[in-house]
Amino acid sequence: MPTQITIIGLGQIGASIGMALAAHKDSILRVGHDKKSEAERDALKKGAADKVEHNLPRAVQDAKIVVLSIPLSQVRETLEFIAPDLKKGTVVLDTTPIKADVQKWAKEFLPEGCHYVGLVPAVNPEYLYDFHLAPTTPQPDLFSRGIFLVDAPHGTPEQAVILAMDFVRLLGAEPLLTDLVESDGLMSSAHLLPQLLSAALLNATIDQPGWQEARKVAGNAYAIATAGLVHQDEITSLKMSALQNRANIVHKLDVTLAALRGLRDDIENEDDEGLALRLESARSGRSRWLSERMSADWSKPEEPELPDTPSISERLFGGLIRKKHGK
């Protein structure tokens, strides 16, 4: 019998997960659920699910893995709602970028014998420059050559962690084990800060003196710099993420303010050399990061070979494929 994986939330992330799992349809039953019926219909049409179940309790009751690909603002109520219908041994994964409160909610609501592991996806580098890709557009290779941060709360059974890591590999990505503090710190810089800076730029320009004329000539640089606010989290979830992760994000904003102050002072003081150094340092840093990100070659020390370990299929699908010795 195929292993059921239920995906709750069929937007870009959730539907892309379903599409990536299509290569394993012989072993996996993909059940999709979304609050919006049209999203469920689109998921079926695009091959992101084998079936959809609009009744949420029925959608999760036979699942071995439940994936929450929903905004942070919906996670708490969803965990509370599905908890009574999860079977023992179910592993609940989520894809929200900030985990501070999600782990608390999972501990509060998940029944004994069910486990939570947080996932933070980083997309295929080929899509970094695809500004025409709407936040609702799924892609089967959205996670190829990407990385998923894997956050397992202290005390999570090893089997649940391995299951989550194998799940990530089935999507064409590589898992990177982190802890809550490290993960939320990383996402403060890479995810939250760009969105908050977009908001700050918009608030500093729109409807300010001169905007009536400036809006007519705002071009590519302005569109790219402000896109983060609308192409990532919904506003409620962004607000929650910033407040839940306030120590990290306040520190990052302080560093940003210091960087802006340096630019301001160089310009005010007509410090040609200082300003040039700051701009060139920023440009070369971005070039170095983009080259590394596009190559997706995160070199690490060679690890020793493990003795005759079970394959991903053996682990993910309950050890149904067993090796027969002596034959």
C-alpha cells in the first residue's frame, strides 16, 4: 500500500512539493487540501496531487507525513484542528521561515506518538531571477539543487528526523540539520530583513514629497528593491515572524541602520574614496554570493562511508523493501 503524504496548502510551495513527489507515485499517495476549492482543482490539473480532500480531518487521518505549507498566521489553528485525527507515528512538517512559536504550538497540540520537524526551503537557484514567476505558480523543480534547513525540537526521535531528511531528498534538495536558534537567526538575514527593507523603502518614498512625479519614472531598480514585500509572506505572517524573532531582527536592523549611516556620512562629507569602497564592497560581495548560490556547490569535508544503510525508499516507506540474506 502506498505511503500517504498529505499536503495542506496548495500554493506555490505546497503544489511544488506535490509535483516533485510525482516521480514516486508508485510508492506515495499524494493527498492535497486547501481552504480554496479552486486551488485544489488547480493542484489536480497540474499533477500536484493524486486526490484532494476538502474535509481536513479526513485528509490527514491516514497520513504518515503531513506537510503544512500555509502562512504562519494559519499554523496554530491548523495544528489544533488536525491533532485529534492524526494516527500514531505521523510526522508533521511545516515550511514556515520562522520556527520560534511553531515548535511551541506543535508541542502543545500534537498527540503523544506524533512528531514535528520544521523545514525551511531554499529554492532552486535557477528561479532567483525569475521575477515573472508569481508566488502562486508551482514548479516541479522548484527545490532542485536547493537546501532545506531541518529543525528538529530537542527530544525528537531519530527516526522522525531521518524521515524528514529523506523527504527533502525526494524533492531533489539537500537537508541541512540546524537548531531553532540558528535557523531563525539565518532567516532573519536572508528572509525577513529584505522584506522589512522593502517596506521601509516604500514608506520612505510613496506619498512623500515629490512622489507624484517620481512614480512616473520609478523603474527596474525600484521594482526589484520593493518586490520582496509582495512576493514573500502575507502581511500578517510577516508581522508575526518579525515579532516572534524580534531579538534577531532588531539586531539585523541595527546593523542595517549603521550601514545606511555610513553611506549617508560619506555622501554628506563628499568622501569620494570612502563611498567608492562601500559600493564596491557591496557589489563584489553580491557577486560572490550569487556565484556560490548559482553553483549550489556547498563543499564540505568528505564523510566516511556508512556500512550498508537502508535506502531512502526502505526508510520512508516503512522498511517494506527488505534485503534477503543468503540468496
